[in-house]
Amino acid sequence: MKLQTPHFPRSGKFSKLAATYAEDPQLSTISDDTPSVAESEVSSQVSSVDYGLDDDTKVEPRIPLQWVFKGLTVWIEYEEHDQDLTRAIDGASQFYGTERIPMAHSTAIYGMTHLSEEQAMAKLDLVSKAFPNGWPSTMDRPISVKQDIAIEGRPGQVCSIAWAELTLKSNDEHEAAIDKLFEIYGVPDHEQRTGPWTPHISLAYDNPEDSVLNLCDTISYVAQNPSLMQARRVKAVSLWNTEGKMADWKCLDRVSFF
């Protein structure tokens, strides 16, 4: 298999650009003003405009994501700029041979088991009434590009998975909206969140063992697709059954704001 190497600034220049971005979040492009990057000791990231693939390249499929998820989950969905999020997710899956994420999203509530599908779907009417003018705040531009690996049992980690993401930033209006969703869905006390919402948009998932996700690829892709670093409106709140592996996930219904 022949892979083209995505262009990536491997010198100290990149670190300087990342630091510049972190100091001045008003910078509007990432061709010269690169987003800050986080990477753990076991980490990496996503892709390039064409993900560096030749037209005739055949990538060997990875083993599908093996983690078994649970329950019913509420997602926040975002507007796209010329289908940029969908293209990024599709491209990452093709480039790495990983299982495709069903839709770009941020998780608001994960793994509810205290409601049936029918009960949870009925709650969406309350969601619509709670946000008659749509989600209360635009999601600002991403604050970083990140790849990491989570292992169940570590602090704050509820599954074992490798992923690449655009890291977003919450604000008071987002926090109040997430609180409202928890209230509507009657999330039990022992499953209440213990800190601020940490929204992100995942571009790729992989099994944590010998993950092929690579941070350099992701940075290169984002740099060549700068719309990924733009602010976005929240377009919908959706309800998913996430019981089982990712291939088993299904969307039950959604409340669309526009």
C-alpha cells in the first residue's frame, strides 16, 4: 500500500504557532495561526485534504471498535460549513480503515438506563419547549486539536477507546442548557455530572490497542480545511440508543432548531 505523506510542519515553527494561537484566540485562520494541540504519551490524531491517499490506495480495514457502550445518549449536533465535518469523518475512516462515526456530535448525556426508548423519546417534546428559540449560544471556534486514549477505570474515563477530536469550549449559556437537559431527562443523582461540560467533536475512533490514529495527520488535515476551526450553531438535539458496539447505535429521534 502506498501512502502519500500529508504536509506537516515538523520543525519548531509549529510549536511557536501553537503557542501564538493559545495566547490569542481571536486569530481567524490556521494556515499561519495553528490551533493548540494536546497529545498524551499514548496519543495521536486525524487527516489531510484527501487524507494523503492515492486514488487507487486500498487500506486494510481495522478491527471494528470493540468497546460495548450502554444505554440511551443525548447528542448535540452542529451546522456544517459545506459538509466539512462529514467530509472529515468520512476521510478519516477511509484513510485509517477505521469504523466510521455515524455523525458529528458532542455528547450531552451518556448511557441513560433509567428510561425506556419510548419514555426518552417523549422527553424530546419537553426539549423543544425548553429551547423555543434554539440552542441559547453559538459554539465558539475550537480551542485545540487533540488525540488521546481513554482506559475505563481511570479518573473520568468510562470506556476504553482511542479518538481524535476538535476540542470545544463551554460557557455559562451552554452549561445552563446542559443542566436543563439533565433536568428534563431526570438523570439520577449518582449519574449527575461532577464538573463543567467538556464538549468536543470526534473525527475518528479506534481501539486503544496499537491505534493507528496519528496527530500529525490530523493537524495537517485541519490546517488544509480551515472551516473546521470556525464557530458553529447547534442545529439539533438528538436521542440515540448507544447500547452495544458502535455498529449497533441507532438514532431514535431529534429536535431540529433550523
